[in-house]
Amino acid sequence: MLITFGEAARRWKIDISTLHRAHQRGELPARQSAGSWLCEEEDVRAVFGEENPPEGWVTIPEAVRLLGITKAAVYSKVKRGILPSVKAQGILWVPRP
């Protein structure tokens, strides 16, 4: 389904300029029509992940605070598969410890 950059920004809670940069880098296919930038909802999801994180999941900085470990340690656990993660709103999320 085609959506405007404004709608995508609102739903994914990201800035419109982030969408424009993704398009300029070739990551997000889009076209301009009647002065509005349009893109496929599925393409936005492919670049920025889901619209909302799962219930009870936290951002990496929050996981660092809750676990009492470094950001590098959290990313290491994600990379090794010890800590599951999802991308939503263009941000990596992990389950609340």
C-alpha cells in the first residue's frame, strides 16, 4: 500500500528527513507525486522494522541500564544469539531483562 512520507514518519515515529536520507542512499524506493513523496508500506517496514516494538521490550540504552553491562556487551549478546532482538521504528529492541 502506498503511503506518504508524512504518514510513514508518524506511524514509525521517525523524522521525515530520515525517510528522505534512506531514499537518497537507495535504501527506500520512493517517488514524488503532486508534491508528496510516496513509498510502499512494505519497503518502509523492510528498512525500519516494525511500527512498534513487542510489548515489554526495551531499547539498547535501557537494557544497558537494567542489566548493568556495557552497550558493547549487550550488542555482543545480540550478535551471538544470547539475547533476541527486533528492529522497530528504526531502533533495535531487546526483551526487558
